[in-house]
Amino acid sequence: MNAQKNRKGLFSRELQLTLLLWVIYLIIPYLVVPERYAYSLAPSELAIKASYLMLALLNNYVLIPRFLHKSKYALFSLLVLATIALGALFEESILEYLFFPDTRGAELTMSGLQWSASKIGFVLILFSTFKLIWDYQKKQQQMNELENEKIASELKFLKSQVNPHVLFNNLNNIYSYALEKSEKVPEMLLKLSDIMRYMLNEEENQFVRLDKEIRYLEDFIELQKLRLEGRGDVSLTVTGNPENYSIAPLLLVAFVENSFKHSMQTEVDNIVIDIKLDITDGMLNFVSRNSYSEDGGPSLANKNGRETGIGLQNVKKRLKLIYHDKHNLNISKENNFFVVELSLDLSVNEPEMFDH
């Protein structure tokens, strides 16, 4: 297993691209001006440029990771200069002596060392640039993967809060009716069963069909209407065709639940809950209006003006994570009505933050 891992490291994608860059460095001069640079493919020049490759690999895989990336800039600079100097000395005193003993290798000169050092410096800059770009992109990819994992975990946690929250509230309501031996209990249990079945079936899905989500809302509203006992009117209006669109599951129910909760906590008998969904040109416009009494019970917001309750906090976080800037949410009070206005871009079919 370790040998296989080592072989994979030796022939990594990065190393393959590095070698490809070296091949391009070899052949471009010949392709551009073949009559002038034909010597670049001669065995002697290949050997010299192979030595440049060795220095570039040393710089890319030893000096940059161990010194530059660890912010040891002074030591890195000294080692690069030493690498260039030793490479130039090796070329002038050994390689040129072997291949050109009667001409270029006949005498070690300062001008020859400077010329070799300049060529080595160019190669190191070229390959270092590739290495730094590669490492930057790799780091960004790792950061994106970590961010995606974090977002996925948070989305899963937020979604997991929805089911217990809705179940807890409705079981409390059914329990109170059971204590009163109400005839509504069987019907309420049946509606709750349908709701929980939907929740269990769609729990693992990032998105669900919009028409199925609307049917779930209809069942939820019917369950809540049983609790009103003739104290007001509830309406749900859907315009447009939802069949060709998807939506993140269990987003809208938090607003609907709050409409019932805060209206029914009042003592008045003229409760009005009006819910409208409009699907037009790929946009969902959701509006929920529910009456309330200033003296009849707690409001949607606390004294600091911040919404309370797990459900509402949950849905606002999910909207931000999934739809990013493709949604607009406004919650207001006007003329003894709480009004929730939500617009969603239904073209979003995966969490927007995963693309950032």
C-alpha cells in the first residue's frame, strides 16, 4: 500500500504538468526559430537543460514547501541564490568541459558563470510561478471543500431541527385536545401522520418538487385549522404552475406555523390568516398575513425587534445558506397584521454557497 502511494506521489498530476512545462520550454525555441535554435535539441543542450530541471524540481518540491511556504523568506532567498550559483558552476566547470572541452569548456570565466546563472534564474522563475499558482489553487480547493463540508453539516443540522420542532408543537396541541376528549383528535392524528410521512420521505433531499411541498403545506394548514374552532378564516391561494420547479423542503412551513401560533395566542374571535403563493417566470412569491392583537398574546418579535423561535431562526439560516443572494425576505407589522414576504429564485437547484 505504501509503495503504491509513493508511486502515485512520484507521478502526481502536478509533477506531470511540471515535466510537460519542461518539454514545452525545450521545444518552443526550436519551433519558433528552428534555424537558430536547432542546437537546443542536441544531446549536450538536453543534458544542460536537464540539469536546470533538476534545480527547478529541487526548488519546487524542497525549497518552496519547506522555506517559502513557512515564511522563512531570508533563508529561502539565500538557498535559491546558492542553488543558482552551484548550478552555474556545475554547468560551466563540468557539463561544458565534458561536451565542449575545446571551446566553451576550455576556460572558466565570470561572463560564462553569469550567463549560466541568468538562464538558471529564468528557469527557476518560470517553474516557481507554476508551482505557486498550483499551490494557491490547491489551497483554495481545500478551503472550498472544507467550507462545503461545513455548510453541508450545518444544513443537515438545521433541517434536523425542523421535524422535532413541528412534531413537538403539534403533539402538544393534540395532547391538549385529547385531555378534553375532543372528537377532532383522530382527524388531527391522521393529518399529523401524513405530515410526518412527507417529512421522513423528503428528509435527505436537498430539493423537492414544489407541488409536493405545496401539498404538504395544505395538509399542515388543515391540521392547524382544526384548532381554530371557528374563531376566524384561513385561506391558501396558489397561482401559477408549480409542477416544473423545485424548492428546498420545509422552508415555508415555519412562516405558516408562526402565522397560526401568534394568531391563536390572542383571545379574539376574528382571526384572519391569508397565505398566497405565486409562481411566475421562475420566481416564487410567498406572502403570509396573519392578524394579531397587541394585548392578546406574544408577538412575533421580542422587545429588541428580533424574531424568536427555533423555526424562524432555522429558516432564515437555511435561506442564507441555500439561496444566498437569490432570495429576499421581509417581515413587518402593519395595521394589526404580521406580514411575511418572501421571494425565491426557483432556478436555484443546489445550495448557492457551494459555488462560492
